[in-house]
Amino acid sequence: MNSDSAGRMIDRARRAPQTVDRDWMPVGRPAIAGVQIAEIRNVVIRSGILTEFFRPEWFEPRFHPNHAIHMELLPGGISAWHCHRRQSDVITPVRGQLRFGLYDDRADSPSYKAFVLVHASVARPISVRVPPGVWHAIKNPSGETAAYVVLNDEPFDYAEPDDWTLPPGTDAIPHSLD
């Protein structure tokens, strides 16, 4: 190979964008106002791996859970798009790999109509705080069952749920989790 051809690329090739900094912290994630992501570090211990998946001080203002659920998604499974008028969610993967789609439909928000796709895994866990008014859906892109825990700051109201839904793939949210 001569020196001339060593630096050439196919015409349509483009340099991949930076995704992490030198400390392996994600960079360039678009922001949705009020959405917060807390990076979590696993700790290798004598008998396995310890993961602390929630602390109230990870989020500002502090988050105080009043309801918790555990969800599993089958391989390729996707949740409905859903949104809350009053409650906030903190979502943390506890098994497998997930994709979080976040869509801001709050007309008074500085990030109105913004969409963010967040990749999450137990290999490098995160907790995502989703404020009221931000639509969110979760997909399991892998061939294995995945699971996550959702903490809500309001107890679930069985008679009048603060849960508004749209089906996966709806054209009301002009983005995909693929």
C-alpha cells in the first residue's frame, strides 16, 4: 500500500462522531428539558457485582419514590408510548439491554418537539429521570429478555391512572426506537 492510498476513504465514508470523552463519559447527547441521566458504576465484589441503582440526591430536585414496579420485555419487545401529567419516573435497567425513546411534547418547554434515543444496559447502568409531559417508550433490541425498574414519585391511582398512552409505532410521535 503506498502512502497516497493509506489516507483515502470511499467517497461516501464519514468520520464517526465522538460518543465518549477520554474518561468514557457520554458526550453530545441531545437534551430534553428536565430529563436527567445518572451514570451508575458497578462494583465488583468477592461474590459477584453490586449495583446501587437509586439515590435521591442523584437528581435535582431530589426524587422521592412512592411507587415501584419491575418490568420485563421479551426479545424485540417494545412498550407503549406513555406520558404523565403529574408524576415523574426514574427508570433503571436491571437486566439486558434497552433503548429509551424520549419525546418532548410540552409546548412551553425549551426543548419542545425534541427527541432523544438513549441506549442503556446493565453493563454500564444509568437511571433516567423523566419529568411530567415527556413521552417515553422502551424497546428491548436484543435476543434476550431485558428488565427495568420504574420508580414513581406518586402512588399509582388504580381508579384514575396518571398514565396516557399511544401505541408503539404511532405517527403522533414522529420518531422510531430503531
